Amino acid sequence: MLSRIAIENFRSIKNRIEFSFEATSFKEHYNNLVELNGKKLLKSSVIYGANASGKSNILMAFSAIDFLVRGSAKHTPNEGIGPYEPYLLDKTSKKKPVKFELDFYIEDVLYTLFLEYRDKEITREELVFRPKKQPSLIYSRVGNSPIKFGDHYKGDRKSIEKKLLPNQLFLSKAVLDNVQVLIPVFNFFKEKLASYPFFEDFHESRTQHLYAERLADTDDIEFSEKFNRIICALDTGITKVKSEVVDWEKSPLPDDIPGLVAERIKDDFKMKVRTVHKVFENDEVVGETMFDKSEESKGTQSLFILTGIILDAFEDGTILIVDEFEKNLHPHVTKSLIKLFHDPGINDKNAQLIFATHDLSQLDSDIFRRDQIWFVEKNEKGETDLFSMADISGVRSNIPYDKWYDSGKFGATPIINELEMTF
């Protein structure tokens, strides 16, 4: 589970901000918490703010860290570090490192990963954990100095360090050499962090194919049953979702399509997803009919994706990070999906949800604790600031959060000069 992230000099975030998942002493919505090793952590957090205020940039920080951990070992000499995106509206910041700190739990042990990097160089990389109360160093790398290793580090040192390029993380490189103490950390990013900063159409298509295959898998009946239960419960009019592999021998493509193009089409459309609806006559159910998934509304198609990734999160205890979580969905549907994360009977492996939204109907004391709600806003220099509702004095749990936010009492709303729009 995630405990905290600190971000500095990344995209619109110039000065250090901290996004914490540790609960305050507030008493509301106890089911929204998980107690882990004496700490209470939040099962979900939501970020509000005006367009271009930096909400997406906070979520993209998780993707940047994940990219470095899982992919930097593949970097070639002098290759640029892709997620080096410093704050560009200040000449000094443009030359400074991007900085991240991430606190996360593996089982009940707290780890902290420090990362600082420039365009082609990791300037600091440090991993600390707390098998007991006191922090213990696993390794520390600063600039070109020799890497320092703690007592818990067991495995190759010199040969990995010798092969290590300036643009590669030691963590990524050492895992390839099977350094056991680092494998759980690498696997945390590989298996427990699911980041969807943008639901672009291509990404949605690939994601839908993945869940179409799972629906058709006769060895994965439990996934199919849960998927159908959610889809059918959310007033879609669907009574069942079916998926099957397309038999291209029965539905051949035209002969004049080039071979490579035909193979690509077959791969992209190898699964057929159909939805079952009731057929009525004189208000009586007389049968059923099937629609192709493409005939369903955009909202229902978005729901297919979200249902799949949410079920994956519950199955694996994943941290799910989503921008535009509410895309094409009715607010009541969005609210129902959020509540699934707070239900200990459903979310029994303590998955976490982090998302950004403009949907004020979710800004509701019936769903969230005050420490689960965050706001971002930009100052006159274009710098992103982040703060929690819990940090604002005088906010009680029984006030109408949405109305207070809409009236500007929390800040983080767009400032619109309508006079400048006239022409």
C-alpha cells in the first residue's frame, strides 16, 4: 500500500509537495481505512482542481517512478531519461533534477525510495526500509560517488556498479542479477502499481481486449461472474456479457487485403464481446437479444474497462491510479464504483484508488473523509500547490462539500474573467 509521495520540480510542480495516504484522527467512515503496522492508511483519495492546475501531473509522477524502476535498465549510453520533465517556467528549475520520494508498504514493512535525476543522469537513488521501528539503509547512490550498502544488502555489488550506466537505476540493474533483497521492491512496482494517467482510445482498446479474453477464459469463471454482477447491477439494461474468440475461418476477410494487414486486423479484433438484453412484448419478457459491444453507449464501454481494472485491483491488492475516472459515466455509477473500495467484504486485499476528477457530485461526505479529499491550484507563476481538506480549519464533516467548493471556499476553482471573453 502507498503511504506518501513527495514531488519536486516535475512538470507544473516547482516546489516540493506531499500527497499523504496516512489518515488523520477524524472519526468518520472508519471502513475507508486500513490499519497496517500501527498506521491507519486511506483506501482512496480524490484530487480536485481547475483545468491545467496540475492534477494529472501528480498522477503522472507515479508513472514516471514506475517507468524508471521497471525500464531504466534498458537505457543505452547517453540515452535521455524520458520522464525528465522539470518545471519550465523558471530558468533555474529547468536545470535542476526532478525529485521524488515514495513511501510504500510491502506486507507490513515500510520502504522509502528516493529518486533524483536529470536528463541523462541519476543524481541520487536511495532505498531505506524499516524492518523494525528505526530506518535501515539498503543502499545509497549519490552522483558519481561509490554506492554505499547497508547490512541488509546481500548480493553482488562491484560488478553491478561497474556495469551501471549514469541513466540507469541501480534497483533496475540489480534485479537482473537476482539480488534478493530488491526483488520484492521491483515486484511492488510491477504487480502492485497500476497507473492509468490517461484513458486514450488506443489504450482503451488494448485494455478492452485484455478483459474480453478473461471473460472468454473458461478457467476464469470467478472473474466473469464478478464482472457480470457489477455490469448488470448498474442499470445498464444488460443481463449478461459474453465474450468469444472470432472464428476467422467462418468469417474470412476479403482476399485482396494484404497478409500483414489481415493479420493485424485478426489480432486487433480476435475477440467478440456481446451484451444480452431482454426483449419485451406487451410489457412481458418474451426472450432476449444480443448486441455487439460497439452498439453500447460510450458510458457502458468505459464501464467495461473500469470494471475490469477494478476487479484486478481487488484480486491483487493493487494501487489503482486513474485520471478521468468518471469518463462517460453517470455520477451515481461513479459513486457506486468508489464505494466498492471502501467495502471491506469486497476489497478484502486492501486495494487503493487514487483519482482526479471535476465531478462535484462525488465531493460528498457520504463517500469520503475530509483527509481523502485533495485540491490543487496554480499561482500566478504557474506553480502547482497541493493541499488537503483536512488542512483547512473550520471544515466539519457535516457541511455540503460540493457547495462549499463550488462557491470557492476551498479555492482550487478556475478564475474566469468573462469580460475578457467578450468581443
